[in-house]
Amino acid sequence: MRGTVLYGPRDVRFEERPDPTIIEPTDAIIRIAATCVCGSDLWPYRGIAPITQPQAMGHEYCGIVEEVGSAVKHITPSQFVVGSFATSDNTCPTCQFGYQSSCVQREFMGGAQAPLLRMPLADGTLVTTPGIPADDLIPSLLTTSDVLGTGWFAADAANVKPGSTIVVVGDGAVGLLGVLSAKQMGTERIIAMSRHEPRQQLAREFGATDIVTERGDEGIVRIMDLTDGVGADSVLECVGTQEAMMQAIRATRKGGYVSYVGVPHEVELNGEELFFAHVHLHGGPAPVRRYLPELIDLVWNRTINPGKVFDLTLPLDRVAEGYRAMDERRAIKVLLCP
Amino acid sequence: MRGTVLYGPRDVRFEERPDPTIIEPTDAIIRIAATCVCGSDLWPYRGIAPITQPQAMGHEYCGIVEEVGSAVKHITPSQFVVGSFATSDNTCPTCQFGYQSSCVQREFMGGAQAPLLRMPLADGTLVTTPGIPADDLIPSLLTTSDVLGTGWFAADAANVKPGSTIVVVGDGAVGLLGVLSAKQMGTERIIAMSRHEPRQQLAREFGATDIVTERGDEGIVRIMDLTDGVGADSVLECVGTQEAMMQAIRATRKGGYVSYVGVPHEVELNGEELFFAHVHLHGGPAPVRRYLPELIDLVWNRTINPGKVFDLTLPLDRVAEGYRAMDERRAIKVLLCP
């Protein structure tokens, strides 16, 4: 088969690779129905997260099971499945607490931007859909694998509730699906911070009631104005930079909640400022596996349509163009079809 | 009157000062029944928190109301009262969310190590006891003003629940009362980190089931051993140093809770480590006013006896000796009687 490999900054190649095979008896092989490019793929693509050797790319996936290892009990060939970007056994104490993305056996997935994928820990990582989905459901099912699951965790970790006033920092696909998640959780007031017209439109479509275009200190002043000087109940930090994190903390009311779901790059939090900010802070790699059954259900019943974040669809062999479009912010998120 | 003034590192003087008077109509004047030295008083005493001018010391207090301003409605002379180390109007949105120690009108108290104290925002800060307390209740009532309220917040902010396994980092009076608070909240497993025999004893008396004497990385290894490699559900950081904070974060299970209640001194948290630690983090100045009615009740009914943290009692005019005893860790906490 041919798959996607990153060789260095901005050097994405779609090249011949060996077909994946069952290695461990807990593995499965999946034929990918759709995959995509993640915001986090852009960190190594841009050379910000260094890579030391060619890296098989892609960790968002859904598709049909081709083959399972001898120890796989709950997943069978021909089923349609979605799984998390992080593998989990779903039985260890950490999994049982609902933090499957920190499972003791966790591996971060790679190699999903290809027609075939080897899935370790298939039983603990994959969730089946009620049947083979209609084609138009596939983009939305794909989002549950990471980008929706991460936006959902952002809302959950920020204690979003009916009646909350929430702010979403970051208008990437995760931030936009943070808006959708908060709306789905019953929030009436959702302030999206975005300066890009197409993203503002999608934020509104997903449930944003206010758009703030200012950033940094000016953005904080605007949030304070919009909340009568109190700050927001919950702020979802969906970027991963120092500026975004401080913007989130400073826009939150005393006793409010800040979540952060993108790997922080060179972020340092000053203890004293955090102390007097008086906020709750929670984040980390989204435990997508915990949310998958509920999110698949919401998509299957067409209650939500998170697949709208894909504003560019490309055949998989044009994956390099997908990276370029996201890097240049010409696309919010790129869907790739094998 | 004579009151306590800090002039510089280790220079505590008990000297003539003007009697306090009503300045604002929302003020009250209290005749102090008992006061004490706080762990946080040691920061400026040791020269770690710089002071630029002589500073009236003391922010823990209880006593009898002598006089009230014209706008005070709920507090009247002759009542016995306890109040928080931070004033609050108890009506602003932040107070209504239960974060009175970040009230928009907050002032941090000073001057309580004296026979008379001016209390701003008397109605919003003070809570009356059911009557004039017996003498032996006064030390415990005094603790509700800060040290117990802070230990209680540490347990509450760390989501302590029946069935939790908790760790307390720090064997100062706040840490010890964090143990008592966790016990009162129904926890069965309380691991206290302490290397000082008298403090270990008191921790056990307050409910600690395990004592860990190791610190830093060795301490974390011990906690992991005691929790089958998973980490604690809740860790109360009651010190305020980088080492204590990292010890707390690294001893917590994925998805667990870390609270921190002492002003962090030169603490910096690395975003990436925090992200992969997957913990909840909450802390700040304890909103003592929120807890005062409940804590006064628990003391009044003799359900708890937090006054045991006072292992040295001195007449107020020997306050300088009290600071020395705490600085040298000869005393856990010093009670001062006017």
C-alpha cells in the first residue's frame, strides 16, 4: 500500500510502505473509510516538535475491520469501527476512572493516513457503530476519533453546564467542536474568540452567541465587558500556547473552570498568578474512548453534525496538499479519502 | 494599646499603637479573645516576602464585638464573632459563587495580633457563634478563622470524598487540619507526609492512616507503592514550594485532584508536564467565609477539636518568642492570649 510519511519540516510524502499485519494477538487491521489531518500534525510539520526519523502520520480513523488477532473478543471482521487516537486496554484502573488516554498500555496512534491500519489493543480502543454507516455520516463519525472527542473533553473538563457562560479560545476544528459540545451540553451563552470570517460563521452555526475578535489583553477586556466584569464560568483553551493559556485563565471568573486540550508548547504557569486567579484547571489528552459510545450515538441519530468542520476533501494521495492547506489556514480541517 | 509590628526580617516588636476606631460605617471593632501566628507570617518574617514598611501583623482572630459602624446591620456589640483572614461583602457575584476570599471588596486582614482590631465589612466577613463560648472552645474557634478553614478548603478543592485515598503534603498546621478535614469528610485512607515525630502523632490523632517520611522523588515512589502504582485520588499541597507542588502533582492518579492553599513562592508549572499528568488543579486563598457557619457548628458541638494544633500558648506581649518558636519549628502553631 501507499501511506503518509513525514520526513522533516514541510516534507510529507505519500509513498510505498509494507501492508500492516497482525503483530500482537490483541491487534486488528482496519481498512480506512476516511482519515484526516489534525492540528497536532502541524507541530512536527512546522518543525516545532522535532522529529528524528521518518514518521508514519495520522491518528484519526474509522473504517471496516479486515482481520483480528487471536485474543480479540469483541471486535470482528466486517464491523465498522471508530477508535481513539490513543490506544487503551479499557480495563486498568486508569481506564476505569475514565482516563483511557493515560492507560498504562497506551500508545499514541500513527499511520492512519493510509488505506490500512494496524490497531493495537483493538478490544479496548475500538467502538463499533450500530451498522455500516451511510456515506454522509462518515465524516462526522471520523470526528469522534479525536477532534470532536477532544472538543467534548474540553467542554466536560471545563464543567460546562446549562446556564453557564463559556468562552472558547481558539477557532481551529477543536475549538469549533468545543462550541458544538458546549451547546449540546445545554449552555446558552457561548463566546467564541475568532478573527476569521469562515470560522466565525461555523462557530455561530454550532451555537456561538458572541464572537470576540480581539486577542490577548484586549480579548480579556472584551470578555470582562461581556460578563459584567465577573469573567466566564468556563473557558476552553483549544490552542496550546502561552498566550492562549493566559487568556483563558484571565478571562475566567473566580472559582470558574479552565480546560486545556492541546499539548502545551513552551507554556509555563506562574504559581502565584494561578493561586490568585482562583480557577479550576483540568486538561490533558482527551479520553476519547470514554465518550465514544455517546458521541457515535449523537452522530448516528443525526443530532449533531460535527463533520461540517471538514471544508476541504482530498483523495488520500494528495495528503501533502492537505497539510499545506491547513498550515496556511486555507482549510479548517482536511478530510482524506483512500 | 500595644500591638505587633514587623519591621524587617526577624524584627517583631510589640509596641504602642493607636487604638483602632471605626473609619467606615461598615466597620466593627473587636476585642480579641485569642489570636495566633500563621505559617504565612513566616514568609515576611524570614525576609522571603519583602516588606517595605513596618507592618501590623496578625490575621487570625475571634472575640467580642465592642462597637459597630452605622451601616452594620447583622453584627451587634457583645456578640462573639469569628471572621476570615480576608474581608468580603458576601453579596458580590464572586461571593455568591462561594469565593469570598476573592470578593471585589476584599482586603487581607492585618493587625489581629493586638487586643483590639478594626474589622472592615463586618456584616459580610464576621460570623457569630451561638453564644459566648466556654474558654476551652476558644482555640478551636480561632482556627476556623484561617488555618482550619484553609485545611478544609484544601480537602474540598481536592474533591475529597468517602472512599478516596488522599495524600497531604506538608505537616504544618494547615496540613494537619487538612488531615482532620479529610477525615471529617469521610475518607478512610489518609497518607500524611511528615518527618517530625510530634506532627506525625497529631496527624494520626486527626485521622492519618499512613505516614510517609520520604520527600521528593522518594516520597512519590512511596505513594505509588502505597496505591498499587496508581497514585492518590486527591493530594492536598499545603506548603507552597516548587518541590511540594511537583510532589503533589506526581503523586496523584490520572484524573485525580490536586489542591494548593499556601501562596506559591517561586513556583512555575510546566504546561506539558501538567497536561500529561492529567490531574485537576484548584487552589487559592481559602474562601473561609463560605465554610465558617459549618466549621463553627462542628467546633461548637465538639465534633472536632482543631485547637490541638496549638502546642505553645503565650501571652500576647511575648509574640516575638512565638514567631521564633514557629520559625525554628519548635512549635506547630502558637496561640496568643491578650
